[in-house]
Amino acid sequence: MKNNQTHCHDDNSNRLMSQTQLAEHLGVSRKTVQRLTASATIPTIWVGRLPRYNAVQVVEALAELGASHA
């Protein structure tokens, strides 16, 4: 079965990342990740009070956002 979805296929794609790690992975600032989190633009997994992110889910959410604004 062929999967036509675009995914990140590196070693980091399925582990939870901190804001700093996600910012580095996406090539944006940590402040940008904080803004996207605060606006609920990207999926966030809360571990206590700490936000964590799945890179695959974040990239998919941003791709959908970009497609909806095109």
C-alpha cells in the first residue's frame, strides 16, 4: 500500500521534542514555536506544565495550514 502523505523521515520524527528542539528541527526561532503553541496552531502534548511536540504531527498541521491559506 502506497502512502501519499508527506512525513519527516529522520530519527527525530517520532519522539517528543521540546520547544527548542522543535524550533531547531523546523529552522525557526523558539519564540515562533511559543507563538504557534499559544495560538493552538500546532498540536501540543502537555507533560505536566511542559509542552512537547511530535515533529510529524507539527509538520502535517503546518502543511494543512499552508494549504488552507493558498
